[in-house]
Amino acid sequence: MAKFINIKVNTTLMKSFIAVLLLLMPFTIKAQDAMAPHYKIYNTAKKATATVDDILSSLDKADVLFFGEEHNDSTGHYLEALLFKKLTEKYPGKSALSLEMFQTDCQTVLDEYLAGYIREKNLITEGRAWNNYKDYRPMIEQAKATHTPVVAANAPTRYTNMVTRNGLAGLNQLSAQAKTWLPPLPIDTATGPYYEKFVNIMGGHSAMGDMKIYQSQNVWDATMAYNISKFLKVHKDFKVMQINGGFHSEEKLGTAAQLKRYLPKVRVLNIAAYADDSFDNPDWTKFEKMGDFIILTDPKLPKTF
């Protein structure tokens, strides 16, 4: 029993430690990275380990950096905040954040919070922030402190639900105002490798049923991509960091591929991050097709939810 209690206390302490690091991230990064033992970065082009600063250096020749996360990975969230802070420092006045975690019809609420007009509790409730908003809060606070734009990139859930029920054609019923929160219709559904990957995730063609759920996935991807492209067309030479679940940008499919449709000349880098059991002795060849940079995090650390 004593051993069990000790493990439980240590887990609680680690959760508290990570929470403190995330809260302090917008304001200070110590020279000694206390989380360094808990993540490893790999450059797939160079087939060599890399650093956070190596990722930032690669952005000199890119416009958009996709960070494909596992939503409950505490170390992944720490690295997102660290990367974004460094991005705003390297490209002051020329950087932006784009988030799957906020929906397009909440852009006004998000802008009002960043401008200091409304309270955080209003952002969370009226902006329909995710339940684990605390994981993204350091980036929002960094953006607020540095007057960095944040794009509410995701499609409103009610519309992806419409497509799951009625297919893409159902969106044609929406009002002109509602359609401003979506990319131009009709939405092009990316087939080929992305479709096959989606089918496999869903458990095969028979498990997936009709195409409607796949179409709703494409609405999700296309909306995020369109909002990034719209931002870049207005804000020339900006560097955009896009945060989304890993499936949306692995292998530069999904949202990354849709972005290329809207902005063919855009230069994209992608990170695929995993809390993986192979962390202590990784076989990088297992992951190298997933991204330009692979991040493996220590799966023994507590999840954020």
C-alpha cells in the first residue's frame, strides 16, 4: 500500500509541475529546459535528431507550421507553447496562431478577448472553448501579450453534424451569413491516400457506411485550410502556426492538402507528435512518413485529461 501511495503522490506532483510550466510559458523560458528529458525531436529529411530551434530555423523557408498533436499530451502542449513563444520572438509582428480549438463563428469573441475588451470567462463560455482550454491558454496569453493574431479556424460543429446526417448537399440550405463561416461551396473532398487512411481509422469500408462521415471530415479540414489561406492572402510574409489533432496534418494530408488547394504556392512544414511507448528507444523509421519533424514524448507522464 505504501508503494501505491508514493506513486500516486509522484503523479500528482508531476501534474502540478507541468501545470506550472504551462502557466509560466508566456512570460518566461528558462535557459535550462526542465522538460527536455521528456521529449525527443527527429528531422526526417536529415534523418537526425533535432531541437526546437532547428524547427524554428526551418520556418525561414516555410509559411505554415502544422503541429499535429495528441489532445491530452501534456508534453506536447508544453512544446506548442514553447514553439509559439519562440515564433513570436523571432518574427515579431509577422507571426500568427491558428487553432482547431476555436470555431469560425467565435472569431469576434476571440478578437475581443485578445484586445482586452472582455474577460477570460466570456471567452471560454461565449467562445465555446474546449474543455481542456487550460492546455491552449499559454498560447492565447502569449498572443494577447504580443498583439499576435489568432485565427479561429475550425468549422462550427453544428455544420459538420449536418453533413454527417445529410451529406455535403445539406450545406446549400444555409443562409448567406452561415456560409461565411465555411469555405466556398461545394467543398472538394480529398480522395486517394487520405480517403484510404480515413477508412482504415474507421475500421474499414463496411464500418464506415456511406460517405457522409468522410464528407464531414473534409468540411472540418477544408474550413481550417481556407481560414489559414484567407489570413495569408491578407497578411503577406507572415508565419502561421496551426495547431490541430494529428490526423488532420499527418503526411501533409487532410488540412495541409486542402491548404494547397486554396493556396497552391504555400510552403508547409508539419510536425507529428506522439506520446509513444517506444520513447526510450525509438525506431524513427516507423514515423518518418508522418511529418517533416517527429516529436516523441514520454508516455509515462500524466495526461492533461
